Amino acid sequence: MNEEQLLKYFEEIILELSIAIAEKDLTEEEQQAELAEEIQLLFESYGAAILEAIPQLIIEKYFGGVDQATGLLVNAGVAVQATAALTVGGLVAKEYQKKIHLDAVAEILDETLSDLQAAFRTAELNAISNINETVANVKGDIAKGLILGDPRKVMQAKVVKSFSEGGLTSFVTKDNKELPLDFYAMTVTRTKMRDAAVKGSADRYTESGQDLVKIVGNSDLCGVCAKYRNLVVSLSGNTPGYPKVGDNGVKLPPFHPNDRCGIQPFVARFKTTDEIAEVKERNAQYDPEKDNRTAAQKRAYEKEQTARRQANAEKKQFMRWQSALGADAPKTLGAFRRMKRSNSPKFQELQSNYRSLMQTKTVE
């Protein structure tokens, strides 16, 4: 399982759970109990598969970073052993079975597994609790005669709405923002995988005696990345005249979950006086509190983010339709997007059905 397949697994959990909810008549206690059992089995199954895949992915990302650093050191003219860190079978080569590497992998792996296991436990408990609470509230309204129409459909609509709004909360931020499982798990996975790659490179530079690294990236659009891009920093703090990682907000990538920034060796002894002066000038401009992008870069970044938000909103809408409409909903996200973009008669019909289903039928 590669990283992209792992990320799709998180989305599949939501879809599987949505289908399970759509197929149950939650006015029946027996089916409500069956749903709770299915939720537990679903989390156990997906959780086991995901947690089994994580260790090898971390190893591949970390030692991939090691190999990338080795190649960059060779290209820069530094004499280092240029053998691959992993064998053909995916095992760590003997010459790289050193404490600096094994300890780093163990630390990243522990953090990743701990975060994901906690997220799965929280999401499972919240999903069952949320559904049970919603069902109890609707049953209370039925007993009071407040429900008009088909109780099963009303129950279905209420549970779908409640589930889509917060049934899979897996993490609550310091400012009380609830993060859904798929978003949080993807965020953890992307961040830790990138962290492993950069950490692998940094450790390879350290063991090779290369203290200075340059932070590099493909784009200046992101305000966070722009603060650090092209800085040359000291990994240890032992090179005078260069900021140390960990001081004054200086840090290595990733700077955010989708960050693709990395680090390259800056071999000062092979640089010209002008090249070093240029780096010192860039370092002098560093301000952790200042966004140094141009107005055009800010506009381009906002346009990019707007498109991304729209794509995420469509994904969430697709999942809500899957939950509410079941087999009648489009089978894939791509099909849903094409149908929505063309505003086809079928899309309009399904949209009308969804809105009718989601209307709460209670006595005013």
C-alpha cells in the first residue's frame, strides 16, 4: 500500500459507514444495534489495515530522504558512500542500520501510530454516540406525536444530517474546532510522511558532516513557506553566521500538511564569495512574523485555495448524497462532479430527492 492508497482508505471508511447508515431502519432497536456492531467492525478492519501499512511507509519515506540527500551530496562534490539505504526487498541496508537513523524512524513511527490510533478510537465512539443520541431524540418526538409522515424516513434524514455534521469527529483543536476523521487522519499521514523524508535527509547530512542546508520549494505562493524558502540554516548551530534550526522560529519543512518543501546541502567551501553574500542577504531578510509575498503572489495563492476549497466542498457533498440516497447516488466522486458541472436532468432529480429527504417533518 502506497501513500495515495492509504489516503483513499480514509475516504472509504466514510463511504462504507454512509452506506451502512443508509441501509438501516433505525426505528428498529435491533437494526440500531446491528449498525453499532457494523461500525465497530468497520473501524477494526480498516484500522488494522492502515496501522499495518504505516511502518513500511515511514521506513520508505525516511530512507528515501536519506537516498535523496546522498545524491545531492554527490552532485555537490562531497565524498560520501553512495549506496542505497534500502535493499531491493525493502529492508534497511547494513551500512545504514545506525542509531541516528533507527531512532529517528522509531520516533516518527510512534508519533504517527499514536495519533492515528487515538483518532480512530475517538471517531468510533463519537459516531456511535452521535447516532444513538439522534435516534433517541427522534423517538422522543415520535412518542410525543411531533413527527408527520414516515417515521423511518424522518429518522433516516435526521441521522444522516447529524452524521454528516459531526458523526466522525476524531480530534478537537485548542479553539474547539472539531476535525473529522478523514481530514485529520490525512493531515497526520501527509505531515508525518513528509516529516520522515526531510528528517531522513537532515540526518544523512548530519552524519556526513554537512551542517548547512538550504530550504527549497517549487512555489512562492504559500505565505508560510515563503518565509523560509531559500534560507540557509545550520542543523547544529555550530556554523557561525547562520541561523540555527530551533532558534527564532527557524525550522525545517514540512511547514503545513500539503507542504512539498525540502532541504539541500549548502557546501560553503564550494561557493563563491558572491553566492555566500547573496545567501547572507536572504537570511538577513528573515522575519517569522512577516509575509514577504508580493500582491500578485497572494492573489494567485488565494485563487488556488478557492479552487481547493470548492473541490473539498464537492467531496463532502458527494458523501452526504451517498449517505442519504444510498444506491441512487452517483457511484464515484468523478461521476458526481461531471453530473453537477453539467447540471444534468439526473442531477436535478437527485438534488430534489436529497432536499426532500433532508427536510425535517415535524409539527410546527
